[in-house]
Amino acid sequence: MQHNYKLSTCLFLFICLSVTGFSQTVKSYAVMVKREGTSTPVKLVWDKDNTTNSYNVYRRTLGQLAWGSSIATKAASDTFYIDNVTSGTYEYYVQRNLSNGQRGHGYLLTTAGVADAVKANRMLLAIDASYVQPLSTEINQLVKDLVADGWFVDTIHIKRDASVYSVKQRIAAWYNTYKNDLHKPQQLYLLGRIPVPYSGVIFPDGHTPDHKGAWPADVYYGVMNEQIWTDNVANFDSASQARNRNIPGDGKFDVDYLFPDSSSLEIGRVDLTNMPAFGQSDTQLVKSYLNRAHDFKTRVFVPNRKAVVDNNFGVMNGEAFASSGYRSFSTMIGSENILDADLLTSIKQTSHLLAYGCGGGSYTSASGIGTTSNFVSDSINAVYMMLFGSYFGDWDNNNNFLRAPLCSKPMSLASMWSGRPHWNLHAMSMGHTIGHCAKLAQNNVDGRLLTPVTLSGYFSSFFPSYVHVSLMGDPSLRLFYNAIPQNASATPNTDSTTFNLTWDAVPGAVGYQIFRSLSPMYGGDAIASSNTNSVSISNVFPGVNYMHVRALFVETSASGQYNQLSLGAAVNLTGGVSAVGLMGQSIQKMDVEIYPNPSTNYFTIGGGIKKAQLQVFDITGKLVFEQQHINAFQAIQHNLQTGVYIIKLTQTGKVGYKKLLVE
């Protein structure tokens, strides 16, 4: 169990206190890194800071946890580093060594060439049962958009009075069912008043005893190690609100922070209950949110690639809360597009993709920024909001300031309490989702994920991996979206075994990819590509084939270039009885059982199989393996590559199909 009262008591100051006396500014603690150009070698550049002694540059390959030793030391006057790599994807950390002995931090993810498109996997959409009927149209559109973006979407309906434990059991059952699937569980989207877990005896905003206790902890739903979630130790009942009081056996968990455990899922919540200031029911507010998210994903609303930072705190002894915004935004759009200004005034006047604001807070306000009522009355033209201040990071209360942007209009879609700990959004600059960054924030511990060395007397981010880290918003959201092909259609040949797909050409697209699934809830697998606005498809299934035509773009951010697919234009086609017919969901005359599945180098087929013909197809419909006279429980050796395949078994006029996963 993770519980450390002494750490919390000794390390953290009240947010409302300000520390002065250093010449450094908040920007000193945010190394605003970007990549100059897109050709190799990779050149990193950053803004000059006059209070710097030197820089250390670190590099690791994507997926590594350890940074290792620095690859370069740069002088105080240096503002760039050239890395002579010609291929590969890398994450860089630039550490600024300040004259006061503290550190600034900057991160950048880039690829020497053009990065591959980030693939979506499987999502569980947990829907508030009270929304199923009144929001059926909006929920159906949400699912269509997710599927068009490549997600394999599974849904469950949750009653508001369910226990958090029962909800977790359903999530865990889904996770365990698919954890070895080719499309593995990745995201959890909590839509509506899904029961809120509470955990810990913590006070990340520094206010004790009135705000010390259990905080909302959606991360509970993503940690599959159920053993750590005990309820027999925490015993603190001095919080001013009863929901924060935590005593043994009250249904609130003991856990303060996750390390060494971690979340397995990227989690986001759209819960707009208890927001009466907006004069609408939560159902109406969620309806508006879903419509706005659809408009953003389909480019009805395209914000300016600009950011605003409204910093109403000082350096705060090196915590430098607003550095979250500077260091993240620079990797996305470059420091030259970040404006230091009043947040609400700026985003009322013109649209911004990004915004950061911090100031001394209450549950419904942040000093120097505004109050929840401002989000009711003003236009809020910023998609991604990073906010910080006292109290409102504990988001489960009436008219909460952190959730207020999601209730506003026209376009805020995600909100984060960034400062304790810092959120780092640099991965979004190369096509990753906001959910990916939420998981990084929840799992990050200094010295393990982002900071390569432990710095004596200084922590780059207080309260790392604590349970309060939560994303308010749709976790599937990406930084940029591209134009969707229009007027997609399919024309069959005489026996509907081959189809000619056509669509309108999309300006700026470098190509197109065709995805196919047998379920309207699944994004499917890529089966064809085209450099023109048409393609012939012959590897179709008998029955309904759910196809998506997605345009391929080379996207450019301040971190480099990466391939990105638009949402897909849906077109359904019905294959004839003579079509390839690989999937058992479409045509199945006998059961086929395969052991083991997943397979490595062999499998057997159970049941009453005798002298059958075995054919193995890849996902494009290509025959890759064939064997005659197969009998039940016969070991079938193969050297198939990792991937998903379809087994077709034919025996005396009978035919059966089964999906095979090869690891």
C-alpha cells in the first residue's frame, strides 16, 4: 500500500504562498524545445535564458524507461543541439542547470524521418445508463466517430447507484478478455455520472486539515492490481467536506500514490453533473459536449494554432506551475505562438488550440483567471485547458472550476489540473492522444519516466503518480484532425465478390487507406491502400462488410513530421455467397476450435474433424498456409509471422471459420 503522510506534510507549501528572491522566471523552468526543420540530422532548438549555467541533453528510444547518461553538455549561451541520427524515433530531455542550483525541464518526441501514424486499439465506453435513451443520437454519433478513427469500441451501461467495486469488476473483465487480443485494451471513456472512486489522505493543493483526505481517483479503474486498493488504514476525518473524510470501511481506499503500480488504461471522464450555474441539466450539457467534440473531430471547428498562458503565481521555489504550459505548448506549435496574456480575454477574442491558467483558487475560481460563472457567460474558444489553483483539482463538487470549461461553449473539450504534478503533453505533437498523456501523468514518478536523475533538494513535479490525477474530457482527442473523404461509394461486380470503391479526392492527402471490419463497432484492419481516389477490393466477406476510407496526411508540428489518418468515410458493402468469406461471423456451418490461441509455432483443431482441408488467410485475404487431410487434435506446425489470421476448414461439404492470433 502506498501511503506517506510525512512526505506530504514536509514537502509541500500552501499554493497561496509565493516565494520571491530568485531572478529566474517561470519560463526558466520550462525549456521551450522544438525541432528546427524536418530533415536529418535532428536539430533541437530552445529559447535563451540568462540565468542558466549549462544544459544537459538526454535521449532515449521510444518505449524505454531509462534515460541513461546525457549525450551532450551545452554551454549557457547555447540554444540548440544537433543529433546526428538518420533514422528512428526518439524522446529528448533538455535539462537546464540554473544559477540558483535548480533545474528547468523540456521534453520533445520526434522521428528522424516521418513517424508512422499512431494506431488506435480498443476502447471501453462506459455510459451512464440514464443517458442511453435521451442521448441515443449523440452516443451513436460518438461511437461512429471513434470507429471512424480506428477504435475498436466496446460499451457497457452503468447505473449511477452502482458500487465502484462492481464497476471495476466489469472493467477488469473486459480488460482480461482482450488483453492478449491483437487489438488490446487501451482507453476507458467514462461518459456521465459513472460512480466516482475516492482514495488517499492527501492534500495536493497544500490545504490541511480542511482539504486533506480522500480525493476523486478515476485511476482506480485503470490499475488492475486490485490488492493495493484496501480500505482499512486511512483514518482522517478533519476535512471540511464529508466526501473527503476517509476512515476504515467507508468505501474509500487507502492508496495515496500508485508507484510502484501503474495504470494500464488511458482514462478520461465527461461528467457534467452538479453544475447548476449553467442553467441546464447534465443531460443537456453532455449533449452539447458530444456535439462540440464531433465538430472538432470533423473540422467544423478548426482553432488557430495558438496558445495563451496566464500565470498568476511566481516561481514558487522552483515548482513553476505555468511551466507545464510553456514546455508542452512549445513542442506543439513553437514558443513564438505562445502569448502571455489574460486567458479569458484572449480566448474570447480569437480561437486558441491551447490555454494554461493558474492562480490562487477555490472550488469555483482561480485568482486572476475567473470563476465558473465566466464559463457560463463568455465564449471559451480554447480546446485544451490546463488549469491550476487550490481546491478545484478535487473536481467532484458543485460548479467545479476544472469541469466548467467542458460545460461552456463553444469549444473547450479537455481540462487538466496541471502543476502538482505537471502534465507533459509533448507526445500529442506526434499524433498521440490526450489520454496517452493522462496515463503518462498518472504513472510518472521523478527518476523513472521523465527526469533522468534525482535532484538533491528539488523535485521537478510534486505529488507524482498520486491518485488525484484525472483527465476531464474525451481521452481519444488528438491535437489535429484532417479532412475526411466525401461521397465514398462501392460498386459491385455481377456476383458481388469484387467492389470498386470511389470517393472525392481530398486536397493535401498523400494517399488513402481502406479499413474493413465485420462489426460496426470496430475500426477494423487496413486491407488496401491507394494513391488515387479509387481502389478495387476483391477480398471481401460474404454478408455485410463495414469499410472506412481514410485519407493519409503528413502532419507537421513543432516536433517534426508524422503520418496521420483522417477519420474514415464509412461505406458498407455486401459480399456475395462466392466471396472469400473468411470470417465465421458471416458464414459458419460447423464449429471450429483451435488450441492454443494465441499460437506461437503450432496449433491443433478440436471437435469432430476428419480429413479436412485447412486454409489460413491473412487479414488482406491472401492465402498464406494450406494443408490437406487434417484430423482432430493433430499438431499443425507453422512459421506464420506475428499477426491475426483466419482459419478456414472444409470437410465433406461443411465449412467453418475461426480467428487465430499468432504471437
